[in-house]
Amino acid sequence: MSPEGAPPLPVLVAAELQPLLEPGDLAGLAVTWLPADQPTPAGDYQAIVPLPARWVGGTELKRLPQLKLIANCGDGHDNVDVVAAELRRVIVTSTPDVVADATADLTWALILACARRLIEGAELVKSGRWTGWAPNQLLGVELRGSTLGLLGASPVGVAVARRAGPFGMRVVYTAREPAPELEAATGATRLDLKPLLGESDIVSLHLPSTPESKGIIGPETLALMKPGAILVNTASGELVREAPLAQALEEGRLGAAGLDVYLDHPRIDPRLLAAPRAVLLPHLASATAGTRRAMAQAALANVRAVLAGKPPLTPVFRSWEKA
């Protein structure tokens, strides 16, 4: 933020965030509102607050020579070339903490939809083909006594694990480093990836996209999962190879998959769209009014901190063990 008496510092902010922000969030900043359908302009902007769909890479950074900060309005940073940003000493931030509860709720909505076949049931009723209760109709999965496996121990992963207790589920997780908060709150056990996949009835992804984690769910890891297991992804579309997942669903090796993120959204692999027992949502993880306001405010809080010469509030780490 500019010192008292100095001209306001120029920043680019996604125009779609304007209704979510108060005047105080923008104090000391000269904001240029950037609509989603417009390219990133060149100029002496000090910071940019993009939506997750806007790519900010080497080309954009060359056109923004004074840029100090990319303040992503979202939990992830798949839309940012973090290496290019680091080379130019541009700080990258995200808004992980404020989305944790809303994303965890949505994760559980997917778990329940998959386990209890809610989409199939709703479609049966709407079709007019439902003839009444039957003892073997759309039998689902009993959650009590089953195992929930988390890939990653992010704030969202911790929030998801906390919600598993009332369902009577055992929680296991994999991460490069132990997660004491997760273990203390839920009794979770840390496992290596292969045993976790082999023991889990439900596998939920909570990793950022990094060179190590991209495509982590593919033919090899899908083959390690329990027959009939459920896969849920509310983290990053780059973690899952969609064609092999569709094949696993087609062949009946997986019980179901619940996805809120995709590799190349809004495009989704046609085989996945047609796959049985696939519950596919349009990136709704943080879609509550309160959470979206908090995300916009958190992104601008990072801008105000960095431009005032202070450390970023929620910097991005590329190593997935931080997740």
C-alpha cells in the first residue's frame, strides 16, 4: 500500500470480485478492474488479483515489469507459473484457510452422493420410472466402520477428516511430513501411498498441483485402490488422469468418483462425462456467499500487506509436503 500522501499504487483486480469487496478493502490502491473475457494488459501494475481461470505465466510477467505480487483468489495456484514468478521475485499467494470449511462440506456432499447413489436416485424419481421401495434398490456403501484416506494434509484435508468422526470412520493420510494437527484432531494414521490406497474405502485428494503430484491418480494408482472404492477430488484437476479414471469406472473397478475440478475445465473428457457412477460438479467447492467474500478480502489483504512492505499473509509453497 502506498505511504501516506503518495499516489495510490496501481493494481489489477478481477472485475467479478467487485461486488464482494468493500471500499476499505481497496484503500490506497488504484484499481483497474479486469473482466474475465479480457487479456491481461501490459503496464506498471504492482499486483494482480486474478480468478483461477486466468493464466499468469512468463509472457504475462514480462508485460508486467513492476509486478510484486500475484494474489490468487482461490485455494490453489494451478493458473500461475510459480517457477517463472520466483525467477522474477514475484510473490504468489492464495486463500487456503478461508475456503477450508466450505470445501470440506462440498467434499462430504460428494462422498455422500457417491456412497448413497444420490444422483441415480434423483434421476430415477424424475424419470417417472420409480415404482416404489424395493429391498435391493440402489444399495449404497455403509460409511460407519470404513476407512477414509486423505492424500495430503492441507487445511481442507484436516477439515474433511474432522467431519469423518461422527460417521464412525477411520482416517489415514499420506504426506511427506507428519501432520500433528490432523493426528491430534482425528486420530489419523500416516501411511505411505500404496498401503493407503489399498486400505481406503474412500480416497479424497487434498494436494496442490506440483511436478510431483500431477497425474498422481492414474492407471498404476487406480489399480492399487480397493475394488469398489470411491475417489473424490476437490483439490486440483491436474492430480487425476481422466481417461484412466473413466476406464476404471466403465470396468466397475471403482465404486464411484466424485469430482469438482478437472484437468482442462470447463472441458471434461467425454468418456468421463459418460462414465457410470461419476458425480461431476461445476467447481462449487467455495461456492457460498460468505466464503467468496472472504476469499476476495483475503486476496486484497495480501495485496495490502505486500505493497506496504510486509510479509505475505498466505504465501504459496511449491513443495506438496506443505499441503
